[in-house]
Amino acid sequence: MNTDRRSFLEKMSALGALSLLPATVMAGVPAAENHEFVVQPYLQNLSSREVTIMWITSRNCFSWVEYGDGNYTSKRAFAYNNGLIEANNRVNKITLENLKPGTTHKYKIVSTEITGFKNSTVQFGETISGPLLTFTTPAENEEEIKVVIFNDIHDRPQIIPQLLYRHGYTGNEKDYDFVVFNGDCFDWVSSEQQMVDHLLKPCVDIFGSEIPFLLTQGNHECRGGFSRHIPAYYAYPDDKFYFSFVRGPIHFLVLDSGEDKTDDSVEYGGLAAFDRYREKQAKWLAKEIESEAFKKAPFRVLLIHISPYHSGDWHGTLHCREVFGPILNKAGIDLQLSGHTHRYMTHEADKDHNYPIVIGGGPLEGKRTLMKLHANQKELNLKMIRDDGELVGKFTIPRKNRSKA
């Protein structure tokens, strides 16, 4: 351990022995034999001035990020909650703030094992650190954005490299600024290991330590004994699955369509309240579309797993249509991106929805798709590509005059 790191730990220990939280070993997580990184860092919620860096250790630790722009990692950041420094935990979620826009930053994760407590003294073990990595914050007035969107992988992680290496690169360069997984990455969520092996590690192996990704909740993320732990492994604004954010000229709306079955379905044992949840989201949505930022956005894109239209007549679809449909028609949406049906489709605006809808396919070979979204200040382009390279959907949407909005 170098002198600088030792000094940092000593200072933290002096501040009330870190005011440590209880151990947080979750159900379905086996006891660790070695002190190591279960998942190397992955980026969440990257903006021009902030990013959240997450990783998982095999043992309970106190962790931090060393970072800086240029060639130095002279700054350190740790997480705290209600005045308590986050420690004695395995799943790390640390936000770097006040970053320089449009700048490449270097960073490294560090985790020191906590072996025990003796009164007010914390007993530390081995310190491990990750490699030096980089990420780039977007400019404050980002002119364009490129996004790739998956949906309905259903515990087939090989789909991620197959589609990205085939369609997500131009030469040797990644042809995207962030990645969206638009629901149903799993059949049902039963353990941490499942999330690690079927989503987190595949992302980290290809892009996740330098390019952020977003997981929207599909109906299958609602299922399984580990489903309620999902929020601990990802970073969402206000810790909610419904929110909005801006990248480039696009104002994204993210809605959680919830389950497709009724709340009293036997599968949930009386532990579901998706109707009330969707109604709550609708109230938020009605306010969000009246915000100045939304009204002034050059483009408006909706991400929702179950489309309120063209997704059959299950209860979840019909309830989404009832509570979201009128608000979305009022909002001036430019494009909606969905999944769920496993049948890739494109739908022009019609009498029911006044905006185009794209539904991705999957998860079987020959049916799975990758959507590529590209927007600049003049137009929004969407291409949906089947796994064999065939273009199966396309929209080009010019920027609208929103001066009267």
C-alpha cells in the first residue's frame, strides 16, 4: 500500500471509524474464498459533469475511485449516505461530480477489505485496485448522439457481443456513445451471479468500463426471488425505473411498463401493485412533458419495454394504453422504442398514436435485432438490423419547428 493511500485510509478511519453500515451479503451470493473483483467497473448515468461508477467485490470493503482529467488521478471520491460513508459492502456505487464537460478522464477503482471491528476500531485487510481506465464526458451542448438498443435477450448473453461486434463497430471504433437494454435481459432474476454472468460481465468485457449503459425494466425483470435487489446493481435517477434524461439533441423519456399480467395473478402471490405504479408514473409523465427542457428539446424519444400499442391485449398493454396513451399523444413524441413481443415491427403514426413505434425482435437467432439511433441537430435516424445484417426497419425524422410549444 503506498503512502498516499495509507494516509487516506487513516484519515477515513479517524472520522468516526467510518461510521460503518452493517454487512450486506445478499441472498443467493456465495461466501467468497478470495478477495477480488467480481465485476470490474461499469459506467452509469454519464452526463457532461457527472458519472456513476459501479463495481462488485467478492468481500465486504471500503471502496473509492481515484480519478482526474489529463494524465493524473489526483482526486478521490467515495459514497456516503445520511452522513455515513458507504463501507462494509460489496456492490459499489460512487458518483463523480463537478467534472469538466467534453473531457477525457482517467480513473481507477480501489477496494480495501474490512475484516472486522473492535469497539470503534476498524480492522482492514488487503487492498486491491483495478487498471487505469478512461471515460469521456459529453460536451454541454452535445451536437449529436449515437445509441444502440437491445431488447429481449432473455438470459442469452452471447447476443451482446454477436450483435455489437457485427453491427456496433465502424472499422475498429465503437459506433455508439451509450447502450440501452430495453427490458427482458433475463427470464426471471434468481441470483446476483445470473446478473453478473448474463449482463454485467459481457458489458464490461466489450464497453462498460468506458461507455455507459442503461437497463430499463421489462416484465421479466419483475420476476424471480432476486428481482427486488435489481436497483442495487444499477444507478437510476432518484432510484426510480421511470425518469428522463438528455443526451445530445434527444430528450429521452423512460417509462416502466411493469408486468403484462393482472396484479392478482397467481404468479405474484398477492405481492404486485403494477396498476397503481403505472398510474403514479402517468402523473409524473404529465408534469414532465410540460417542463421547459422537454418542450425545447430538438427530439423526444420514449423508451418503454411493452408498447401501449401493437403488443397484444394482455392487461399490462391495455393499462399502459389507458394511462400513458393520451399523455404521450399530447407530448409530441418523435419516436418510441420497445420490445416484448419478440417480433420486430415498425409502425407509422396512426389514429391511435401520433408518433412512430419501433418494436425489436428476439431472442432466437434470425429474430433478434439491434437498433441504431443517431441524432444530430437536423434529423433523427433509426435503423433496426436483424442479426444476419438485414435492415428490417428504418425511420428518418426531421427536426420539427417547436417554436409554438
